[in-house]
Amino acid sequence: MTGKKTVDLYQCYCDGVKPEIAYEYSLRINKDEYSTRKQVIIGNELHELAGTSSETHFIRMVVKKGKMEVGPLTKIDLTECGIEKFIILPYEQETIDLENCFCEGATPIITFQYLLKINREKYKTEKEKLTGAEILALAGKDPKSHRLRMFTKNGKVIIDATQTIDLTECGVERFVAEPLDCTEGFVVKNQFALPDEDVEFLSSLQSNVEMIQEGNNRWLIFRDYKIPNGYNLKIADLAILIPPHYPTTALDMMYFYPSLVRKDGAIIKALSHQSIEGKTYQRWSRHRTAANRWNPNTDNVESHVDLMARCLVSELDKR
């Protein structure tokens, strides 16, 4: 056995050197070490080493450039530089919600399916890497008519159609698809100033939004806002009051016309009335808690509407 050398692929990766041709290769699958005498190995042989199957598990190869999909018959030359490890996991796993990971400060794990938020909707993908064009396509948008903005812990950046985004990188919160003409779905009436990010969000919506000023009150009114199942209406107008010193001053509460009632007849608490544009809107007194205080650096119209939408859903869980 003298001279029959074993090359450790992980050590080569850490040292930044190209693995040499050897008698045996040591490689990592998930957190465990395995060995093979094959210089070129296919996906099914990796499954055999790990005791898994291509019918129940998927493989990702982690290299310097990121993670690569390995199919059952994909050939891998172990002497190629930059193989850190292999990840083999079952298809049936928890779907990873990127927005939840962001809120929890957690790094999304490698999984078979991801949930990402584009504008106000969430979409599923089995890819951990997508181009800007592919993310737009999930929301039914064309790069010729829309651009993509990514929100991360480091701020907001515009993503090119050909740029690749790794969803397992820490800090991806959500995406916004913005129409390039900046007119789709955004009707302005008695316009007042809003921060640029709010204008971008409103411009990205498919429904009409009107900006109305009545005396000292400034209102954003989302026409035909979609109401979750469990209420008497499928759509209603949603009004948000914009205070004078917004965004330093927090947005608060929500207002609906016509009024909402639960289909099961249960009483909705903390309701009152508010006159807006000559109509009687239903005011929902829903406020932030001490654990979720308004932050003018990160909160905006979109985050407030999202929070209020969650209040509508959670109301149905009350008895």
C-alpha cells in the first residue's frame, strides 16, 4: 500500500490548491466523510456512498462559485479545483420562507423548495439560484416592461435581468417588480409628496391607488383591495392615513369601505367609523406592540399594509 495516497478534497478547498490524481479521495457529504477510489464519480454513486436515492434525495455540490445541481448521471471530476463538499437532502422538507428567515436573522438552509415574496404575493421555486428575469417570470412580469429591486439587510438594490441571486445567502428579504413606465396601476388624485420607495411600491401594484387630501388629512386609498376568505366581502377600499410628519411619525390603523363583518357572525372588536371622501369607512384600531415598534429607517407604506393584512388574517383565528 506504500505510495497509495489519499487526497482530502475539503483540505484542498481550504488550501486553495487543485487536487492531484490519487489512489483514493476523501470527500464530505453533509457533515460526514466518505472515500472513493474513483476520480470521476456520478450522482448515483454519491447516493450510493450516502445510502440515499435519486428518487428521494437531491444533490448540490458546493464549490467556490456557489452551489451546483448534481443529477443522477452528472459526472464530477474530483480533481477539479474548488469542491468543498456535497449536500444530499430529501425532497420532502419544510419549505423555506425567505422573509421569515430575514425577520429571524437566520441564514436559509439548503432545501428543495423556497418561498419568496414579490410585491405582496409569495411564490414557490425549487431553484436556489435564479436570475432577475426568472424572478420576474414567477410574478408574470417581463424584463422589457419591469425591473426588479431586491430588499436585503444591506439595503435595496436593482437586479439586472441576467444577474443571478442565491436565495440561500443571508439577508434576502423580498423583491419588488416595478413597471418601467411608472404609470401602471397608480392613479394620482390631489397628489401629495411621498418618499421615493413608497412611490415605487405603489407603482408596482396592479390595483389602483388614489392619494386624497381632505382638510389636514392625507389618505392613501387602495381601490378593490383583496379581502381574505372569511369575511362578507371579497374586495373593499382600504384607506391609510398619512400623518403630517410621516415617515418619522408612524402609520397606524386601517379603514375599510364598505364595512367588513365575519361570515361566522363573530364580533370584531375595536371598530369605529370615519368619514372619508363623503363615505362612512370602518376604522380598525390595530396598533403596533412594544416588540414591533415603528422604525422610520425600515418601515414604510408597504410594511404597514403588510402588517394590516396580517391583522385581517389573524382576526379570523379569534373566537
